[in-house]
Amino acid sequence: MDLIEELQKDNEESFNKWFERWYVSRKFESKIKTSNKKGFKKYILRIDNCEDHYLRNRLFDDRTIEQLSEKLKGINVSKKREDKSTRFFGIDKKWVETYILFDWDEKE
């Protein structure tokens, strides 16, 4: 096995280990059920305001969305990015919000 293959294998193993621990600790099924009981059809997990760079890197990784989709069959899981702006006392402010959207609304 050459170095690049070893690095890729280590990266994949590390990601999978992190994902399993993180997924269990977040209790997404419970949060989704609670949101549903309150009449919501979506659950949002903000990922742009995370100050932990390691966690932020993992959350922005496309594999996170892939594995969440595998775990939560029937729930549409996607990463969304929205450009926001506001005007306050003549000053324009613009920012970007990034989040993971869990959507179980059957109409869409």
C-alpha cells in the first residue's frame, strides 16, 4: 500500500469513527420526533456558527450528509446555504447561513 492509499484509508476510518460517536450523542431521532409532535416538518442544525474548527470541518464534509441520509431513511437530509442581508440605520449587513436541513414534509 502506498502512502496516498494509507492516508485515504486512515481518513475514512477516522471519519467513520467520529461520525458514529457524534451521531449517537446528537440523538437526531428524538429531536426529529419532538419537532414533529410540535407540528414542524423540518429540523435545522446550524453548522456555520461552530467555533470548534475540527467539528466545523467534519460538519461541512459531504460524507456527513451521506451518512445522515443512510441513518435516517425517509428523511431528506441536505446542506443548505443562504445569503442573508439587512439594513440598519443606513448600513447594509450581509452574511451567509449554512445549515443541515432534515425534511420529512411529504408535500415537497
